[in-house]
Amino acid sequence: SSLCFLHACSICSSMWTWACLYVGASADVRDEYLQSMQRFFRRAVHVQPGPRYMNWGYASGPDCSEVVGASPGTEQSELLGRELYRMIGLVSQRIVPWANAIVLEVSAGRCAGAAFLLDSLHPRAFLALDSEPKHIAICHRSWPGSSRRFHDVADLHGLAAFVAVADDIPLPTSSVDIVVNVEASHSYSDLRRAIVEFARVLRHHGIVAFADVVSNSSRTGWTDIESMYQASGFQLVTHDSVASQVLNSRECACGGGADEIRELAAAFQQSGSVVADPEAVRISVLNMLGCPIPAPFSANSNFEKLARGEFDYVLAVFQKVSNFSVSA
């Protein structure tokens, strides 16, 4: 079946970044599949209006009423995505105050989370970085007052959005107080180098507010991630597993997201994917969204792996405690 690739997911956490490989496939087939997925993600950017929040969301209760009921009339998936950012802000501000801080979000997507944290926690400036130019274009359209200048960090106020990659951040050394990194670390080709860049741009005692799905069995699990941060001069300050809250969010959001799933499936089919069967495409999109998947493929889905504990969802704060000499 063309759905066999679901059995090869090592960790597929974000709806926009996916690293699933065919079991036993040749290097050429794996490369072709990954290239088709990259084309899909580029096309998915054009889905309009598209999701403002590009994460799996957060809900304390299984019916999500404490999130959804607070803002009737707002898209459910948007409220759940915003709630994840609210929790990130809540946890991180216990360590470093946000008021008057310079904040950098690496892999900020369409900037909805950046704008929310800017409005709710009032840092002096919030810099949103993403490697996809179309995401940054959406940032500037959605928030017309956002700046395109980023080289004079000391003079910045409000929201600034720019194109850059995580392992080569075009900011001065020791220029920001807080780095936010949401559902992106697993997708970096060189996570260690990205963490070194976080350390470089952060001031002493600055923090990284981390949120992501992590594997409890793959070669780059939570222990490896923590070790990379420690090797770059960071100390783990807080660590919370919020898998159950993320699963709550996925069950609520996926029940009402049929239109979004159809739009993303269409983008997938137009991407030249080696997975061509329409049902396979639908299942693929459900899996990227972290949605429950029907049998017989449910056992190997991201949702079920998170529910079984093969994956975990971690909210953590790392604090820079060592001004070591940063080198790539």
C-alpha cells in the first residue's frame, strides 16, 4: 500500500516539517520523498486563509472548554495554538521578566504567536525569524506595522520579521534576552549548530523557551537535546511533559478541521509527492496535523505514539549560564 510510509515515522511532530522515511527504502527513494515533502510545505504556505498558529496547541481538559469557551466565535484551532504560546510565556516569565526584553522567535511561522506574546507580555521588541520567505511576507501583511529592519536591535520597538535560518542568525552577539523555539528543533539539519547560535545571540542569563515533540526512542531524544544545550553553556531550569494537554488539543481541533485538511491535502497532491493515492494523502495530512488516524494505520500515527509514550511533548526553559567562546 502507498500508506506503508506511516510505519517508518521516526518522529513527525510539526504539521509543516516532516522527516518520515520509507522502511528499507534506497537513498534515492528517501531523497525523492523528502524533496516532495519540501515542495508540499512550500505549496502549503499558499493555503489561504490558512492556519495562523502552526503548532499542535494546548488544552488542559479533554473538551477544551477552558480555551474555546473563553473566546466564542474564534476558530478553535487558532485558540488552541494561541494557548500553547500563552503557556510558553507563563513558564518562561517566571525565569526572566518579559517587560522591556528583546525577544527572538526562531522559526516563527506566520508570526501569530510572536504578535500574541508581544501584546500580552509587553517586551520592548519581538524579532520573528523564519526560513520561509512567504511566511515572513504573511507576517508583514498581517501586521503592517512590523519592521523589516533587524540590524539595529537596540533601536527596535514592537514586531520585526525577517528571513533567516536557525543556524545562521543575522544578529549581534549578546543582543537578545529570550529565544522562543516552538515545534521546530526536530526539523533542523544541524540542531547543535542552531543551539550554538542561540547561545551566541543571548545575553548572559538569557533563556531559550523550548516547546516540541521529542522521541523517547530515536537517536535524537530528549536526553540528547538536553546534552546539546548543556554543551553550549545552558542549564535546564524547567522541564514539563504536556503530552496529555497536546493530545486534548489534537482531539478537539481535528474534529472540526475538515476544510483545512482538504486544503492541505490538495496542496500535498500538487507537490509531486510519491504518495499519490487520495486516501494516502488524507491520512498523511492527518498525521502531520497530529490528528487521530483510523485503523489500520492508527498504531503508527504521531497521535498514538504520543499517547503511548514513544513520543513526548516537552515545554522547557534553558538558561545561559556560561559565556563560553562560541564557535560553529
